[in-house]
Amino acid sequence: MYRRILLFCVLSLTAFAVPEQEVRVISADEVAAYVFPHAGEHRIAIRRFDPRNLAELSLFSPDSQHGGHIEQIKWSDDHKYLVFSTTSSGGHSPWHFPTYVFSTDKWAFLLIDDSLPAITDKSFSFTDSSHITVQTLRNPGADSDDRISTTIDLDALPWNKKMP
């Protein structure tokens, strides 16, 4: 019953209503992530129950061709970070997978791609609760086939450059 009430509250904060079965819930202890689909794009809402907080990131675009679609999403083992990779809803740059991280300590989203060369694979893995391994371009000007495996320390990201 509480899930339905919470889901109703979160849905009422969004610009559109979707059937409950289409909303993905990724929960971790006292925090839950809700992924709302619309026209091939997603909006993500993070909800903390105590204290009550809500953070949202919309990957929607006006024409449903320039937004983002979540490909992979996962919490760290300690539930401090939620990482998710995306693709362009319009198929632009099919080799590029912008990847975001949400910190429950900072209560903020960050685009990991702003801190290193472009991420070139939708798959990522946690090596421990604060490090992920991704595939990136060897350097910012590299060809899309020139990739390397990169381990990212999520604690060391520039959290002072939070997304607007």
C-alpha cells in the first residue's frame, strides 16, 4: 500500500502519467530510484524516505529525438552511488553512452563524461562500492574504435561541478 501511495506522489510530480507497470523501481535501503519512460526517453527520480528528499533528472527532449534512454542502471553495494548509462533517443552517436552517477551523500547527479573521454560502451561494472570500470576513448580526439578500459573513482569526481 505504501508503495502505491509513494508511486502516486512521485507520478504527481512528473509532467505525464504512465501506467504503473511501465515504471521501473530500483530500491536500495532507504532510497529508491524510479525510471519513468516517455516516447523512448526517460526521467529518473530518486526518493529518500528519511529525511524526505526528491531529486530528478529528465532526459526528455521536446522532439523525442535528442534526449536519453537508460541502458543500464545499478546501485553500488553500499547504496552510496547509483550509476546509469544512456543512449541518444534519436540514434545520434551510437558509439557514445553518456553515463551518470547520483551520490546519496551529495544528493546530486553528475555526468561522468564531463570528467574523462567519452564512454563507448553501455556496460559498466562496480569493482568495489566507489569504483566503476567503463570503456572510454583512449583520448578525447581518438577514433571511436580506439578504446581502453578505465576505472573511475566515484569519490574523486568533481562534485563541486554539479549538474544544473
